[in-house]
Amino acid sequence: MSALTGLSGCLSTDNAREEKQSHSDATAELPPLAVDGNHLVTPDGTAVTLRGVSIVDPKRGSTTPNRGRSSEDVLAHLTDQTAGWYPTVIRIPVQPIDIGDTEHGVAPTPPAFTQAELETYLSSYLDPLVAQCAARNVYAIIDFHRDGEKIPWGSLREESINQSLQAEATVFWETVASRYADADHVLYEVYNEPTTPGMWGPTSDPAINDIWALFLTFMQPIVDTIRNHSDTVAIVGSPGWSTSPEGALLDPVTGGNIAYAYHVYPGHAVSKNRAWDGQTAGGGGVEAVYETHPLFVTEFGWRDYDDRWLGGTTADFGEPFMNWLESHDAISWTAWCADVWWEPAMFVQGAEPDEWLLRGADSGSDEDAGQFIKEQLAAAAADN
């Protein structure tokens, strides 16, 4: 059993501490997870496969009135078994752009937020959802959701990393990892999608080895910061929008309790070839990754519309990809995205803003992801 007790955040006033403690009342009947070989396991050694969905940034979701539903409303719906929803994990993307109130649509130059802004964000928006996940008896992934093509993590030519970006992530995890260190139902996704330089070649290529080696100088200190406070399972992405987890085969991230992220969409070459087990654009075989490490597909999704990367159908992408996801119990997953706006959206608004219709069932194309994902979660409920 675990409780959100004794969260060691950085708020300094008595009122802030009381506010933070108020989010610790809910108890999740969930054991803490660790990594053993290529599996996530409970303290008694039972292997666990997590399945769920991603929501939007909790502040973005709750401060956009015409979205119709707050983040807490959405999470309550997605974990309502009487409505047929059976996730075991909810992925919560925390965007620097929202922490620091940057203009939407802009990739902010790091640092995107101050310490004070981060602490206000956590107490106002993230604490309630972490506690709600505990009350709803589901695991929560806190995802440092940095993205944006114009913010490279390093330069191979200059053999340097983006130190300002690394510092931003370090400040985030210094605060977050200490704050939720005692929350047994929480996992961390260290950095959503590191962009360029990307791993666009096989791991046998010395240049790809060089990219991964440089990336470790960016990523390892961030993971070390987490480990200073917590042994929480940390999910690590890869250069090139987390599409090439095979870096783990070259030189694994150290610190223990490490899983690797894999992001897949219909427009990716591996999807067009249905070659998810094989070499991706950046590696030597995803199968070799999940045979040695836990693999967490923290983003995948589709919608039956014209989009280069996200457009696809259940028949052509969803069903075969789900068969692959379920082919090995070392692969966990969260589908993107349980929203009406963030694409590929699983819901569409009805006549009123707060009426959310599930694509593939109540609205949209029969080939959209929403209903299919819901059915897969229900079908797997007996295994969880």
C-alpha cells in the first residue's frame, strides 16, 4: 500500500505545506514498481504490464474554458469503470510552456519558468491529479513534456550539449523528484522527446554511437538528479523524438530502475512496414531492447484523417500495432491523446463544450482510435 504522505516539495510557507499535505489524503492500493531485468515488477517480484492513456497538460486542460472539461473531470471519466474505462496508468504531460505561462504555440527558450512558477504550478495543477490517480487506483506518469524542433538538446559538430536546456530539466526534476519521492504509484518520464541531433541510422554506424554518447552527457546528469531523491522508475527517451530506443543497447543509462520510451505513429517508416520489432530509423532492433529492458510506448495514436504523421486507421495501423504491443509482457503503453484538441484526439466535442463524444463509437470515423483503445483496456483488465 502507498499513500501520498510526506511529499518533500520545495514550498516554504506553512500555508503552502498545508496545501501540499492536503493532497496526501488519498491512498492508492498499488505497490511501488521497480525494474528487474526487462520487466516492471512489484516488491514480491510479480511482473506488471501497464496500459493506459495520456491526457493534456493539467494546467492547459483546466484553464481552457472552451475545452468544456477540466483535467480532473477528464481523469475521473477515464478511470470510471462503470463507463467501461480500465486503464492502469495515466500519463500526465507537464509542459514548460504552461509552467511559465509562455504564449501557446511558441517553443520557449530555456529556462521557460522560474522556481516560483514551478512550485505554483505543482501545487495548483499537478498535486491534485497525482492525488486523484491514487484515489482512482491507477499509476501516474509525470512526463517532462519538452518538445519543439527549434530547441536542440546538443550539437554533434561542436560536441556540446544545450546546457540551458539541461539546467531547466534539472531544476524541474530536483523539485518534482523530491516532492513525489514517497508516492509509490508515480513514475517519471524524464524528457518527452529530445529532438536534434537525432539517431537517424543503425547503431553499427560510428556516427550514431557518437550521438548516443553525447546524449548520455545530456541525460545522465538529469537522471542522477532524480536518483538523489528517489528510486522511482524513470522512463528515458532518445534523440530524434524518442523514436530510437536502441541507444540502450549501446550504453544503458545508469542509476537503476530505468525503462526506455518508444514513440510510434502511423507515418513512421516502421509503421508503414509493420517492422516495430526490427531496426528503427535509429537502431539495431527494438526487439533486442525489450528483451533486455522494460520498453514503454508512452506515445502512439492515430485518426482517420489526412495528416503525414498522425493519419491512419484502426485496420491499417491500430490493430496490427496493438498486436505487436501485446506480443510481449515487457512492453507497456499509453495511447495519445484523451482530448478533443490535441491530435490525434480520441474525443470530439458535441453540441455543448462539456459533451465529449468518443471517436470510433459516438462520433468521428469508425476507424478512429478512441473506441478501439477503450476496448483494448477493457479486454486487458483481467490481466492487470
